[in-house]
Amino acid sequence: MQLFVRIVELGSFTAASEHLDMSRASATALMRQLESHLGVRLLQRTTRQVSTTPDGEVYYRQVQSILRDVDAVENRLSQQAQYPKGRLRVDLPASLARLVVIPALPAFYRRYPEIVLELSVADRMIDLVREGVDCVLRIGELDDSSLIARRLALLPQVTCASCDYIERQGRPESIGSLDRHFCVEFLSATTARVDPLHFMVNGRAVSKSLRSSLSVNNGTAYVAGCEAGLGIVQVPRYHVEAQLNAGRLIEVLVECAPPPIPLSVLYPQHRQMPPRLRVFIDWLVELFE
């Protein structure tokens, strides 16, 4: 049943078998046995995709409910044992993984040694269901979705530039003085549009677009462009804390700092949340507090 559901959701025998750690041949044989046992065809296979037959669509809806009930029973038993375990797939931005979450994981594993984390580290939007991910961490305002969101923190942001850039271009002293400056442009992962710089001036939000010779769509590359002296950037402080402390980057326009940016964890709605996911989210809340 789990294999059938994953094939339907992913639209591929290969992807479903990889997700469940089995060979494609085993997956094909299992589905043949299932269809033979039921006496109906569940899937239509073409060279390009796999889709459900009418009987398969009915079976898919019923099987989802059965698997949720099985998961709920296992969750109750796990909670009674008070020993969460199993594999947890998490997607999060690269900078957050490298600078905050991964350095803190030894403390998590001391508390939950039987949980195995599989981190997908990227600066792109993913489909949790299609990619088999249990939860994602997202920086920024959230779009409406069917996912449950839990706010973890408001991340302070800074506007900064490299020492080399300031020596060449001068230090901006006001929003108006930015007209003669450059920025490193950040391309939004969701819209592919350039995000302008944002400032708070006398309690009012102000946006400013600058000239640029470099555009990137990755947080690490964004900071690297700033360190190379290619322009001003705005990032959460955690991302450049080491560079600021070392003097490689300098915070500018402190009096009109950008507004803090929300950090949230998102996950699908469960009738009963798996214990391993529940304790991981609770740990994230502790970490960011």
C-alpha cells in the first residue's frame, strides 16, 4: 500500500522505489502481485508517466485512510515508549543548515539518538508531498497553503558592505546617498524577480533599488558577492555574524535597519503527528529561542 501511494504521488516507479529504498524491479513485482491479489488493474503505464485507473483512484483514496490509521497506531505506541525513532526528511536553506542547525545537532542526537535526519539543503521551493519531505524551514513571509506553519523566530537583518567596497565607493550615510551605490541583486526563488533593499525610516517601510553588476539566487553566493566588494547586501544577521565580528564586512545605515524577517517551519497536516517530527519541531523552537 505504501509503495502504491508513493507511485501515485510521485508519478514514477523509479522515484517511488528510491524513496522506499528498494529496487525498481522489486517495486514492479510488488505492484503486479498487488493487482493480481485484487483482481483489477490499479495503474496505467506509458513511456512517460504512470497514472491511476478508475479502480486505482478508488483504491488510492481508501488506502490513504488506512495508512493514516496504521501511522496513528504506531505513533501512539511510540509515544507510550517515549522513545521517538525513525528517519526524518527536512528541507532548509543552506546558510541556516551550515551556520545554525547542523552545529547544534550533537545536542539533538544526545536527546534522540534513534532519529535519523536526512537534510535537503537548498535555496529553492519544494513540494513536500512529491519529494517525500516531512518538514521545511522557510525564511520570509509565507504564501497561503494547505501546510501547517509554526513561527520559530523573527530574524534581525543587517545592511552591510565589504571594507574594499567602502574604500572605493564611500560609506552610505542616508537612504538618499544610496543613489551612487551598487548592490548585489538577489533573485527570488519563488518569483525569479529581484528583491529591492528594504529599510525602516521613522517607523515607515521604504524600498530602494540600486544599480548592480551581479545577480544571484543563492544565499551563500549573495554573501560571497558582498565579500568580494561587488555591492551592498541585506541578510539575516546570523548569516554574516562571523564576517562582521572579523571586520571583513561592515554594517551600514544602522539607524534605518531593515525589518526583521520571519522564520517558520512548515509541515503537512497529520491526524496525529509522528513523534519524531513533533520532537524535532519542539527542538527547533528551543534552538531559535
